[in-house]
Amino acid sequence: MSYAYTRFVSRKVAVLIVSAFVFGLVSMMSPTSAYAQSAAFKVSGDGVIGEDSVQVGKDFSLDLYLTNGGKLLGFTLGFQLTGKNGLKTVTHIRPKDKDGKESKDLESNITAYNGFESTTYWDMGQLQKPVYSWDGKLPDSVLLGGVAMNKGWPKTEKPTHYISIAMRANQAGSVCIDSAFIPPSGAWLFAPKTRPEWGGEYCVTAVGGNPCAGKGKSKK
């Protein structure tokens, strides 16, 4: 791992350490019983051939949908990507500049939407997404997080698309994503101090050859 990348990850993690401090303060001040959250993944993109199945070699995204029952001032969510049933690698699809050169930011294939992509909610450094071993040789892992002092994430009881991870399966098999315990936040955490409901792991079947032959499933 290069020095520049290590320094980049350190900056990201530093913001998440601050978020953990904010979580502690908020948890002492706010009741948690009224808060309810959930997290779930769906799949989208040109490579999709079924509800939870994609074609090998074609682009798709794992899309994170979140709900929350009240204004939140921070969150951290750790995820790990794994390959099963013969699938060992994915290609992370990163944006290209006008000259066709791919972004050098390893985490640039992780895109945020609906307020997560800027300081709209997270006014202390935007969305943080330090990645670990994010080279497509599975397993890969990422720690998502954000913290606010003033704005925060408003109540959104309807499942809303906030994060997409763009990739391409390189072999037939299954691409799976599940919750992961990643320092410094460790377990999943929302502020006030609650944990979202999660039905993972979530798996997508990558089908080679005849795409009609595949059916994926979400493990619940």
C-alpha cells in the first residue's frame, strides 16, 4: 500500500473518529426508542438480467437503500464484498475524465445520492468512504460514514437510494455483500445510538454464457 493511499485512508478515518465522538454525545442527550432504521441492497444497471442476477462482463451497481425514523447526526456502516461459487474477482467501474483516463481514487466507483453526496446532510467533511483492499480481488471492504453538527440526515421513512457501488463480475458465481466490523467505528452505528435492521448477506448471481440460465437470490 502506497504512502499516499495510507495518508488518504488516515484522513478519512480521522473524520469517522470524530463522528464516533458525536455519536456518544448524541446518545446521552437523545432517546432512541422512537428511531427506526433499515438497510437493504438492490441491483441495477445494463448487466442486470433478473431481480438478483447479472451477466458476467457487464456493468451493474449494488444500490444501498436506507430508511430512518428521525433526524440523525451521524452514521457509520461497514461492508465487505466476497465472491462465492467460483467468482473470485470483480472490476470496480471508476469514472473517466475527458481524455478517457480512469480516476485514480480507489473509492470513486462508490457514488452517493439524495443528500449523501455533499454537505447537504454531513456538514463536517461530506460522506466518508475509506476503502480497504479495494482492488477487485475479493474480499474487499469499505467503511461508509458521515457526521453533522448542524444539518443532519432528516427523517426518511420510505426506503431511499443513497449509495451505489459500480462493478463488473469477471467470472460466473456469486457476488455477496454483508455487514462488516471495521475500526474505528466497529459495529454499525447511527447517532442517536441505534443499529439499522439488516437482512444480509445479499448475493447477486453472475451468469456466464446464456443469461437466461441464471437466477440470483437474496439471503434473508
